[in-house]
Amino acid sequence: MANLSFKFFSSIHVAMYKLSGGRLGTRVLGVSILLLTVKGRKTGKQRTTPLMYFRDGDNILLVASKGGHPRHPEWYVNLAANPDVMVQIGPEKLPMRASTASDEEKSRFWPQIVRTYKGYEEYQRKTTRNIPVVILKRR
């Protein structure tokens, strides 16, 4: 049931973000939100997900936490199979290429990430999987 609620609210968020040209939905609970569009690994269809993001210079960082769930989020699995993605931040649409941060890179990014959103520390404690940090670079 929680998954259906999440999908429902995510679809409303995506629609609001897109229909407003990126004027609405860019901040939720004080954190920055982007739209990530990835190609489905099985269907080939474009899938869009609203996600919290962080900056590292010109790069964008995403956290594949799924709230500490034992499995990776679908967007991450799709992105791993198809790393060329589209990102919308406000009105700007950016073609980007995704890669998973190495353990060394993650250890550098993680303190900034948890300072911005402390929930990630709890999510990492809840799960045995190493929550991936994704690095997006402009294509």
C-alpha cells in the first residue's frame, strides 16, 4: 500500500513540475528536487521520478536509498542499464550521463549529503546494502 501511495504522489509531483515549466515542485521540505528521466531496462519506455539532489561542482549527486529498503529503487536499476538520462531542474533540461560513485567518492560526498538530509544515515543503518550515490555529468 505504501508503494502505491508513493507512486501516486510521485506522479502528481511530476505532473505539477512539468505543467508549471519547473516553477512548482522544485523544493520539498527545504530540499531541492529535480526530475530524473531514465529509459526502462525492460520496456524501453521513459520513466520520470522526482528526486532530491545535491551538487558537486558542475555534477549532480543522487542517492539511491529507497528509504533503506533491501532492494535498489527501480530508477537506479534502470539508470545502471541505461546511463544516458535527462534531468530537469526548474525549467532547465539537461542531458546527462550517470555513474555510480566509488566507495572513495561516496565517502567524500556522504557527509555533505547527510548534513542536508539526516534521514539518509537512518536509511543506511536500516539496510545491509550499500546505498549507492549516483554522479550525473553533462553529456
